[in-house]
Amino acid sequence: MPKKIKKTDWGDFYRSEDDFKAMRWCLKNKITIAPLAATTGNAPKDFWIEINIQGRVSRTPETFPSKEVYPQIYKYYKYYYDKHRKSI
């Protein structure tokens, strides 16, 4: 019998319409935000958040548990949307 593959539990977060609008604007303006596993293995539990703004890449100094990653990513999308939408 094959081994059961462990999967990361991302929780039950679903973005709002405003979250989607902010994400879409950021992607069109070359601002991408993504989770980056802090541990190796099949089902990492902690993640950094990597932010790429027009080729400049940075990573959060702290890690986030898997269930908190996507709410935090959408907070960053909203932050950059509010900060840069008039200047870009």
C-alpha cells in the first residue's frame, strides 16, 4: 500500500471582492506576493511571504503558520494597492 502523502492545511480563507481587486491591480503593476516554505518536506507548516515589486524581491523576517499565510498575503496586496495605486 502506498504511503499517504501529507498535505499542508491552508485553512478556509476565501478572498473578498476588495481583496481580489487589490490583487488584480498589483499583478497588473508587477507586484507579486507568494508563500515560500520555511521548512523542507511534503507538508510545510511555516512560511515566509515573498514580495516582488517590479523585480525587487524581499521576504518577511518572520514566518507565518499555514492557516495565516493567505490572509496575510491579501493584507499585503491591499497595503500595496492603497500605497501605490495613484503613483504608478
